[in-house]
Amino acid sequence: MQLKKYSRTSDAPMWQKLLGFVVACAVCFFIIKGFFLYMDYDFKQKRDEILANPVYIKGVIVDKSSYKGVGAKMEYVVNNKKYKLNTGTTYEFYEKYKVGDSVGIVYSRRNPSVSLLEYKLKPSE
């Protein structure tokens, strides 16, 4: 028995087209799911490091952005060294605070560059 070769996608039977579509969707799903699992894991690691030895401080909003969501850039000073925190925010936070306002920041005593906005630091659910 000899297999028929298809020169164009339009010559393929409908079941092969459907199978190709399903496989492509499954691959995309797993790539996106993996990305979100990584982001969640990264956030939990950062939160756990901060909770191990937290330091609360006030920072200043130096910039806000609203491209593909909302976010803000903050600066805070630890031992005369300036650190930056660039993070996404909720729309409520974005509307409430303006550039130049003070906000609560929590950082790790061991590594002051690891920080989060205070309102994002909630216990695990």
C-alpha cells in the first residue's frame, strides 16, 4: 500500500486539518500555562524571601504607565542607596496615587533590591 502525498494543505483530508489545529491549540495552551505557572512561582519566591525578614519603608512614585495594563515605578532609599521598584498595579491603586506620592513598600532585610508594594504582600491563600 502506498501513501498518498499531499502537496498543499488544502488537499489534506478534513480530519488531518482538524488534528493539526487541535495539536497547535494544545501546544499554545501549555506554553501559556507554563508562563503563568512560572510567574506565580517567581512571585511566591519573592514574597517568601521578604516575609522571612521584612522591612517596611515609604517609597515615592516617580512614574506611572498605562500601556497594556497599569503600573508604576517607585524609588526608595536604604542605607543611603537608592533602589527602584517597577511593578504592575491595580486600577484602584493607579487612580488613587499620583507621581510624587508616598507609598508603602516592603523589602527583604537580606537583599533590599527584593521588594513589593505593601498592599501586594498578602498571606498565601
